[in-house]
Amino acid sequence: MSVKSFISVAALAAVTGLAATSALAQITIPTVTIGNPGNAGETTINGTRGAVSYTYDIATTEVTNAQYTAFLNAVAFDDSNSLYNSNMAGSFGGITRSGNIGAFVYNTISGRENNPVNFVSFWDATRFANWLHNGQPTGFQDNSTTENGAYTLTPGGITANTITRNSNWQWAVASADEWYKAAYYQPAAQGGDADSYWLYPTSSNTAPTGAQANYLPSGIGNTMPVASYAANWAGVYDMAGNVYEWNETIAAGLIRGPTWGGAFDNTAGWLTPLNAYVYFPTFEREQVGFRVVAIPGPSAAAVLGLGGMLAARRRRS
């Protein structure tokens, strides 16, 4: 496993952890590398998916409430792009907001710091990816923080749902193929199924038990902390259950998807590639979060910080 992070040298404040409320907090994104580039895809009733021509890194877990809280505290002082949903403060969420517009402060709910963030739209996910791409700067939502980077977000592109990943991306929202490969693929020559794809994201053709994934048989009825269950063959957690995860693929017209893997309230069939959801990119529900990907060994971008006082460096371990 590799850990990609941007560690700040702050003249104004010390960062003590992911759950810190300081706008200067820097987050880490643990990742694993998905190799075997150029693999063949799998054909199902939902089309052919999983073929990826390049090596990439994928976050081992969904983006958490603590990580998203750090993002909000860095850029959402006035929340002009509605990155926060008030349902995040409810029983299915994990983030509260206080203060007034222009001085909003965000905190994670105790005990839910490591649950996957939910009630996020696809555009929220792309802005989080842009923030990572730009080195986690602190400032208002503008071209240097959330509107440019892996994605160039324009009002027209958002309305028409035509925005795609830029070629110089460093961090991005997982595509349908990137997500699918990390969830279901294991080469037959390396112990996988005969066609190199499993039926379930738990590296098995047998439905997981409630002790192996957070979905309906678990009886939990809510999200769980990420990595509460064993990783799959690729070393990725929670591809089965917990929450559906946005991907950047444009399904058709004004929708994004398909998304697989199911959520905490789904039956086993929704964990397979045979069933998938598509969503309008503005959709925000308790069952939907997201996961990011990165190019292997991305270059660290400068962290703007308050008054440009922060510098960033990347650490791999």
C-alpha cells in the first residue's frame, strides 16, 4: 500500500489530525496501485467494463467524513457551490456546520469521523478531486481551489453534463472502468475466476455474509467506518456495500454512471455487475459517496494556504 499525502509546514497553526477543525488541516489518501494495464474488459448485460489501458492508484477506502470536513474547512467559508448538505448533520451523516456565511466552520460528528461521506453530488466529488489536484489549498471556491484541476468546471458544462477529466489530472473521481477493475478483476493466472472477473467485489462468486460486507444481511441499516471489513484481492475496501460511489462516466445525456457495489440497505444482487444505478449528477442521498483515483506517484502541487504561507511536499511510504 502507498500513502499519498500533502504535509503542510504551517506558520500559523499546527495540524493534529484528520478530525481537526482548522482550515489548515491536510489529509492523507491511502492508495493501492492497480496494475495489469491493457486488461480485457468483462461483458455483461450492462455493457463491457473494467478494461483500463494504464496503471493507476485508487483510494483504498471511500472518502470519509473527516477528509471531507477538512475540505469544507479549507474552501467552504461561504459555501457558494453548496458543498455542504444539511442532511450531513442527521443520523445517516457525519458533519455539522456552525457560524455564518463567510465564516462557516465544519466539524465531524464524534464516532462517525471514518464513515464514508454521503449526501454529496457528483459536482461535490469533482471539486474535492480538484482540491486534491491543486495541493489542498485554503481559500474561496475559485479556479485555484475547486473549479480547475482534474476538471474544468464551467456553468455551461455543469448544466449540460459534458465535463470530462482533463489530460493533466493528478487526482480524479474514479471512472466506471477504474472502479469496476478494482472491484471485480483478478487475473485467472493469479488465482482469479476463469474469466478474470468475480461476481462480487469481495473476490468471490458467492454472496458475502453480513460479516463480510455492510449491506442488508448485516442488519446495521446505516454506514459503517471504512475498512471495517476485509479488503478484496486488489487491497481495496468497501467495494461491496456501505455506499454507492460516484464515478465520472457519462452514461447518457444528463446522467452519470453506472455505479455498482450496492449500499448498506441493498440485497446481494445489487453488489454484482448485473445491477447498477445511474444518477443525475446533482443527486444527493445517504446511500451515495465517492472514491478517488490518482496517477502513480503524482507530483505534489503547491499548497496556497492562508496568504500563501504554506508549502507542501509529498510523502510515499
